[in-house]
Amino acid sequence: MNLIERDAKVIWHPFTPQKNRSNPIPITHGKGTLLFDADGKSYIDAISSWWVNIHGHAHPYIAEKLYQQALTLEQVIFAGFTHEPAVQLAERLLKILPGNFSRIFYSDNGSTSTEVALKMAIQYWWNEQQFHRKKIIAFKNAYHGDTFGAMSVSDRSVFTLAFHDLLFEVIFIDTPTNENINNSLSIIEQHANEVAAFIYEPLVQGAGGLKMYDAHLLERLIATAKKNQIICIADEVMTGFYRTGKTFASEYVSLQPDIICLSKALTGGTMALGVTACTDRIYNAYVQDDALKTFFHGHSFTANPLACTAALASLDLLQQPNTVAKVEWLVLQIKNFSQQLLLLKAPIKNIRVLGTILAFEITSGKDEYLNNISQIITQSALQQGIYLRPLGNTVYIMPPYCITEAELNKVFEVIKNIVLQHE
């Protein structure tokens, strides 16, 4: 049997309808922006493999650092022990995070980083004996992960449909616009005394369809939350590490969160790692004589030395002047391409750009994740050597920062060809 046949017998792929599913493409290796299949065909990874792979595939610097660390220490329990990669990574992250963060809590991925943040915020009020403050405010259309807490604060959608009656109650407000901002501010004020935290994806909602909103409006929401002592949680799992053009999307806003969540690009896409950073306000509520006020949360692989090493290597690469210059170049190229799309007489709408992210909708069918235009576009792009994975009818790119001018131009040309085919 070949790999596809073996896969079909034993593997359950994520976010994939199981009946009549398309065969997955066997990938043998990657290099830079390229993925290579078993037949030797290459594909430009225009979405950074679910937004994680910012330096390209199989980066030799990260690989070498991992190899050296694997020969030294691959894993150790993080309750009662510590190690250099975890401490060094925390030190370096705290220096670059926006705001006044003082502590790093490690977990396994983006979903667990938000889960940790929610538990931190809710237990903060429990530790302070304000037991009535346990509700969460979140945005409609949000997506914060697939664990139960993360699903609860995400929009009620196809991702959560089977579990709606099991999710905890959340106060949802509209993603801010000039028209609805006053209503959302009123809702925050109305419920302030029972709210533990406000969680948000700053400026860009990821899996909810790459919807973007204004930084000044977010600032007004955060200001009202802070006035009422509501803990603000920024989910920067997708937006962190220059995705929006700045190191963190929260830098577009003068008011900073109390808790920030990181993952995805944290390790340069090399392996799974989650970070939840908090301020002294949050941390000090857990520095108590009462042992019951301990934060009882952890994972077997908390602060895995290999994952922390990969994140340190990614930071090394990210902070090189040529990487920053490349991000600035990429931001400009994507902005220019968005202007070209505006001039096309193609069935597209809502063209939007922030940093290295470009998104728009195909007008065919409903604006929803289950719109099967996504499969048509993916297959068409693959045939032309580009990997795109639209969210329903939302087409987007989020390329690795190492993409070359020729590769980026090819991505742009393929996108133009595809959208013009749907006139």
C-alpha cells in the first residue's frame, strides 16, 4: 500500500468531513516556503501551515539548536524543576511583550494558552473572594480554540455546534464598529460587577474569517473594562510575532491587556508550545498562605526544553535586522496587491489587509465556513503550485517571512487567476 492508502486506514484528519473526503497529499519534506510531495512537486505554503511557520520549513538554525538541546535535555517535569531554555525564553519574552507583564506560564498550544488565561482570570476573583465575578465577555465571531473553555468564549458556530448545551454562559458583544460601539460599552457597564474578564483577538479575528476591526474602537472597550477592573485577555495566538506588521497587535492600542496568550509562530512553526503571560496584579493574587489558592493547572510537557529551545531560536531569527526588513517589505507588497485586487472586475468583496495578512470573500454562495468554494479554490491553487486553504468563501494569505519576490508574485498571479475564473 502507498502512504495515502495506509493513511486512509488509520488516520482521522482535523476539520475534515470523513465521508467522501479528498485524499491528503503526502508531503516528504519542506524547504523555505516550499512543501514537496511524494512525486517531487512543490507547493508554496502561502498560509504558513496554519499560520505557524514564519521562517520557512526545515530552517537549519532552528534544527541545529534543537539537535544540540536534544543531546542535553529533552524533557523534565516542570513542577519542582526548572531549566535554562524555559527561564531564558521567559526573560526574553517579557522584554518584548507590550505592557507590564511579569510572569510566564507555559502550556502546549494556542487553545491551552487561552484555557489557562480564562482559568487564571476566574480564579483571580475566587482568590480575592469576589465569587460573583465569574462571567466572561467575548466577541461574536470569535475563535479561541477547541478545548471547552476556549470553545465557550468562541462564537456559537459549526465548530461548537455539537457542544452548545455544555458550554458555559458568555456575554457576547459585537465586534466593534462606529455604529455598535456605544451598545457594546453599555453592555460592559451593565454587567461589570459580575464579569471576570474580557477576552479578544486584537484587530483580527482568525478562524472566524479573518475579520478586522479598528484599534481605536478596541481601545474604548478596553478602557471601559479596565475602569470596571475587568481583566483584559489578549489572544495573540495568531497575531503575535509581526503578523500584523508590529511585533504584537496589542501595540496598535495604548491600553495593554492584563493577560496575553501566545502560540503558533512562537516556535517558528517547529513544534507545539503555548505561553500565557500575566501582570503582577494577576500573579500576586496567587501568592497566598492559603494553599487552596494555588493555580492547580499544568501539562506533562509544560515548558518542554525542546519547544522552548525552538522558540528561542525563532526569536533569534525574528530579531535579526534582515527579518524585520523582510517583514516591512512583505507588508508593502501585500498592501500593493490589495490595491490591484480592488481594480479587478472579479466576484470578490471586503478586501482587507493588516500587516502580512490579506483576506477577502468570494461572492459565490453564503458567507460561511461550510461554503464548498473553499475546496474548489484549494484544488485549483494546488494544481498551480500554491497551497491556499480558504475559510469557507474567505480567501486569505499569510505567507512565511522568508518568501521570495518571485514566489510572492506567483501567489499573487494564481490568486488573480482563480478569482477571475469565478466571474
